[in-house]
Amino acid sequence: MKRLNEIFFKSTLARKQLLFILSISLFFTIIASSIQIWVEYKRDLKKIDNEFLIIQHTHLQTMASSLWEMNINLLKKHMDNILTLRHIIHIQVNYNHKEEITSGKILQDHEIITKEFPLVYNDYGKNINIGKVKITASMSEIYKETFNRAILIILLQSIQIFSVSLFIMIVIYHYFIKNLIRISRYSKNISLEDLESTQNIYLTRKKKSIKDELDELADSLNSMRERLKTELQNKDLAEHKLRENEEFLRITLNSIVDGVITTNLEGEVVSINPVAKSLTGFNEKNAPGKKIYEIFDIYNLTTGLKIPDPFKTALRFGKAADNFGRSLLKSKNGQEYIISFTAVPIFDDNSEKKGVVIVFRDLTSSHEKDIKLIEKEKNYRIIFEQSNASIIVVDPFTYRIIDCNRKTFELFQIEEDELERINFTDFFKNEKNIPDFANLTEKPEQYESELLSLNRNILYCMVNLQIIDHENQKRILAVITDISSIKKMQDKIIETQKMDSIGNLAGGIAHDFNNKLAGILGYASMLGEMEDRKDKKEIITNIIQSAQRSAEITKNLLGFARKGKNILEPCNLNIMAEDVVSIIKSGISSEKNISFNFNFADDLYSIDADPLQIKQAVMNICLNAVEAIEKNGEILIETKNINKSRVELSIKDSGSGIPEKIKSGIFEPFVTTKNNSEMTDGRGLGLPAVYGIIRNHNGSIEYSSREGKGTVFKLSFPKGFKQSQKIETLNYADGYDKKTILIIEDEEILRSMLENILQNYKFHVLKASNGQEGVEVFKQNKDIISAVILDMKMPVMNGKEAFVELKKIDSSVKVLISTGYGNNEEAQEILDLGAMELLTKPYQMKDLMDKLKKLIIT
């Protein structure tokens, strides 16, 4: 206790040391603990991010596949697996824009983090967005662990730092304070009247070969006692020592690299060092006695106004008058210097003001460098503002616009005062094109996107994104270039190419139709001149076949234009391939020996398609294969399920293959391996028609061929979802005397033909020559009309307009659309509005009756 009393109560230095060490210990404890707690907290947060990354890289693809296949049970298993992650508490899957599947729960007291990820299914290189998943993580565990860890860290840090501090304090006391106390007491006991009786001071320390400052201090005190004794005997010696000390102070002052000026309380210069002499133009001869404001002539560097006397400011407030910025010092010789300065009052031992010391430093050279840097930044800013591309600096976390150039305001039609309320995401037309800054790497990213100006104009732009360091923070630099004019130029080039293709088409169409029409007209002329010939039936058959072949050309053209896809129904590729082969076999020349082999999958998925067009596509490829085989050969047709969502049909032949020179253009119209003399039956449109049909069914077509080694075509289709409809069997000869059909057709020949066919089957027939007339007839007879045959292209009121009016009169009206354009956009619109069947011109009686029977029974 005596020792503690001596240390902490009698020793002012010990008390200060204790308070200082405790303060430092507390400060470092807080800092160290806070840093460690923060690091651990961020590490825990990283765990949640890692769990999100695990979900994104491990589960999203499988979840998308499950949702694509509508395997809800498997999807829920994936969701349950995700919930096993420590911090994940809730999962929500949205699809079809409104349906959702959830797992887990969110408690009210939970503080949560939520992230959404799109569910994208990769369908043969094509990404399809089928929904989204919302993942919710709880922060409760993080907070609980952080709180417990904080208590432990603070406790351990406190014990550790306090222990170290206590040890340091004991060491300092033992080696320094204890001896300083002895020195202090010794100093107090020194008496000028009794120097002879005063003994030398000896420190309680181990003997050391090299003395430290305390030893030197003790020795100095001993020496001082001896000197005092001597100086009392010799006054001249004391004065000599005083001059030495003054010289030492002078040398020290002159050695300082800053300018130093001292004044008295009247503001008169007392001393000035060499640096101050050089900067002010005054020296030790003309400076002392002058007022400080006469020597230290300073001005504001920006405004040029004189700065108030720092001497008066320091004396008035009794503390340092700092100028942390830069000032202009005007020298006596006219030179100017850029300086920073501090004016500090001088106090004596009694805390009385004695004057002011002004310390200032020359910053002229560094200021010039800074000016150059500022000029350089200005030049860069000019380039930034004058760029023809929109340059935007974006906050990667909030997508807030930090900075942008003039072109940005022009391109997106915004005003400067609107910038604060605009987000970078507002510029994107589609949400899926908004960049994910979280996954942006150090490598620059570039892509095309449709953007929107503030007035909703669509802009085709090239977007370049790069991570940059802007004002010591991570930012995203977006450089956006308007390529709308380039896009328009590309569209013009494409249109020009289309016109070239149409020119090629025109010649081929004229050639084929002239051949077919020549046959039809020739046979029709013969039929008109003959009376009763046995071969009349054969001539009629030839006319029908010529008309059918002409119709096939139009179907090929519609396929080439990617139109003509009729109402889809479930189809089996195995059955359609067999039907096609049975037709082709009968037409193969007897000079050829070609075998057809099949390798069909028994569990083949059905596809949703127009069976006539699919058969046409398969037939065109098979006919090409037959023609490629000179005498003997084989054609192999295979089907299989590629995966759970696609079906493939392949046709392989052992023919001559496709020449290299035309491989790149086989899907162009009238590109063929045959001579002009051999081009018949519109075969130059075969593969282009196949290409249009396959693409129109969301399918894909691939081929491989080597000259002399044969060719393989692979057709791929999406798995079908439609169910087969069973139609009640009804013979054409059954009586229809109670069924009334309304014919709305502007062509008189077709109206008469349809009337004769329908009356032949005992239908009651009503007719109209345009849409408006048809609506009036239907309005008067709606209770007895069973079905309506509606043409698309008519005067006064077209088919679509008429259909809308018919639906207003009777929402359950049964309509058969008749068109010569295939299923183009207008026909598809009417089908989408509720029309039940589509009949493509030209058609035979059987086609009409099949469609009409299906319409009436449905």
C-alpha cells in the first residue's frame, strides 16, 4: 500500500502516466474490438452472399429445368434442399406471371435480405425466361453471433490490452518514474546556500555500460550542482555558459527549413531566421523593430484580398492562428511566394503572453505542379464533355447516376435538374437488358441494347461497361453510343437483299406457273370440245393434278416466307414419315433401286404442328434424296427424343451429296444441283420451303454433306403439349337438311361452287358477296345458321371486321376462315379472336367437308 500510495497519490507524473495509459488502452481496446467485430460481421454477411452464389450456380439451372418440365415435386425438392442452407428461410418461385410456389416462412421479427434471380432455360442455345425465384435470408443468426462475439472480443481485448498496459506501466515506473521521482526530490533539495553539503544523486538501476537519458539527466544534475558551485564562485563562467545556450538556440532556429519570425507583444519583430529572410526580403539588420505586418505581407490566393494580421488573431484568441490553405506572400524585392503559415502565441513560465512566433513554408514549386494537374483535369473534362458518346458514371449498388457528360442530356432528352431523380435503369426498354453490376468483372463488357429516352423514344445503342476507381470508390463507367443510324442502314441493306431474292423468285414462279397453267388450259380446252369420250375422266384427273401442283408451289412460297402455318394439332413424326414414304415409293422410276429403312423411337413425343406442312417438308427432303441417288442406294429415316423437351427426325441418303459451291445457299430460292432443262415441279423452292416451315414451327434444321458420300438432314422440333381431339365419325352422305351454312365470299365462281357442293350434301345454303352483307344475313338468320364460311379479302368489309361483328351478334358463332394467303398475320389474328377452323385455297371437296364436319360436331 505504501508503494501504491507513493506511486499514484504522491507522484503527479505517475498519476498522469496511469491516466494516459488507461486512456490509450481504452482507445485501442475500442478501435481493435470494433475492427475485429466489423471484420467478423462482414465475414458472416459474406456467408449469406456465398449461400446466394451457391443457389445461383448450383440450383437455378436445375430449378429452371424442373419448372420447364412442370415437375413441381422435383422443383419443391430443390427448394427444400436450398432451405437446408443455414441462413435461407424462404423461397418463392413465380411463373406464368401470376402463379407461384413457396417454401419456408418469414417471421415478423426477422430482419431479412432478399434477392431475385431469373429462371432461364437454355433451349439449344436460346435462353428462355420462364419465371423468377425470390430467395429470402434471415439476419437473426448473424446478429446473434455478432452480439455474442462482440462481448467475447471486447472482454478479451480489454484483458489483453489492460494487462499489457499494466505491465508497461510497471516497467516504466521501475525504470523511469521511480528515478524521476528521485531526481525531482533531489532537484528540490538543491540549495544554493548549501551546495557543499549536497550529495550527488545515484539512481537505483543496474549498472550499464551505455548510459541512457536518465543516467545523463542524473549526471547532468550532479554536474549542474558542481557547475552551480563553480558559477557562484565565478560569474564570468556562468555568463559564458548562457551565451553558449543562446548560440545553440540560434543555430537550431537557423537550421529549421521553415521561415520563423518572432515578435514581442507590440508586434515588433524580435528575430528572423535565414529562410524567413529569403522569403520576405528582410534581414536581421532591417527587420528587428519593424511591425510584423510590414514584413509578413500576405494575401488570399483566390480573391487577392489582404489577409488580417495573424499576429493580432493569435494574441486575441490566445491560440494558434492556422491557415491550412495557401496564401500569397509578397516579398520586399517584389517576388511572390505561395505559402502556408501558422501564428502561435509565446508564453513564459507564468503563462503570460510574451509575443508571437510565425512559422511559414514555401509551397511555390508544389503549387505549380498542382496547377498543372488541375489544368490536366480540365483538359480531360473538356474531352469528357465534348465526346460524341454518352459517358455516365454509375453507383454499382444503387444504379444512381454520379456524373455524366453533355451528350447524355442530348441523347436521353433530359434536363440537368432532372438528373437527381433519374436512375440508370430508367434508360433500358426491357428489364432483362439491365446489366447486373454485381457480376461485372474487371474485363470490359460490351453489348447492343434498346434504350429509351425520357420522352420514350427508342434508341438502338452500343453499351460499354467497365469498373473504375472514381474518387477512391468503386464505380461503373458506362459509355453509350447511339447506333440507330447504323441499324437503319443495315435494315436498308437487308431490304435490298430481299428485293434481289424477290427478283430471283419472280422468274422461277413465272416459269413454274406458266407450265402448270398451260397444262390446265390445254386440258380444259380439250374437255370443252369433246362430247363423250372414254378418257374424259383421265383428262379431268390431269386438270386436278395440275391445279394441285400449282397449289404446292404457293405452299412452298408461303413456307419460304415463313408463313402458312395453320392451326396446330398433335402429330407423330413416325406416322407422317411412313405416309410420305408410301407416296414417294409409287413415283420412283423403275430404273432406280432405292430402299427405305426406318429406325423409329417407340416412345417418341408428339409435336404441335400443321401435319400437311410437316409432310411437305419431309417429302421435299426425301425427293431431293431420291434425285441424288443415281441407281442403287438407301434412304434411312430415324426419329428420337433428344431430351425431355425436343424431338428429332433425321433423313440420311447415300446419294451424290451437295456440291461445295452451293452449300452456303441451299436454302435460297431456286438454288439447285439440276440443269435448267431439268428444273420442273418447282423443286428450286423445295429446301427454302422446308426452311420456312421448320422455322415457322419453332424448329431448327441442320445438314451435313460430302460429295459422293451422301447427305444427312436433321429436323428438330419442340415437344408438343396439345391433346388429340377425338371427332365423332359422320359420313358425308348423312343428311344435312336441317343444317344451314352461310357463305360470305366475294368471288362469284367460288360462291357458286360452294353452294353446289353443300347442296349436294343436303345443306341449306345462304350467300353474301361481302362482309357487310354477310353480317346482315347472319343477323336475320342467326337462329338457323350452324356455321359460317368466311373469306378474308373482300370489299366493303373484310373478313376480320366481319368476324368481329358476327361475334357481337352471337359470341358462340362457328366460323371457318377461307383464305388464299395461308395463315398469315391477319388470319392468325382472327383465329386468336375465336375462329375455329382455317381452310387454305385452293382446296378440294374432301378438305372442305372434313373441316366443316369437324366444325359442326365440335
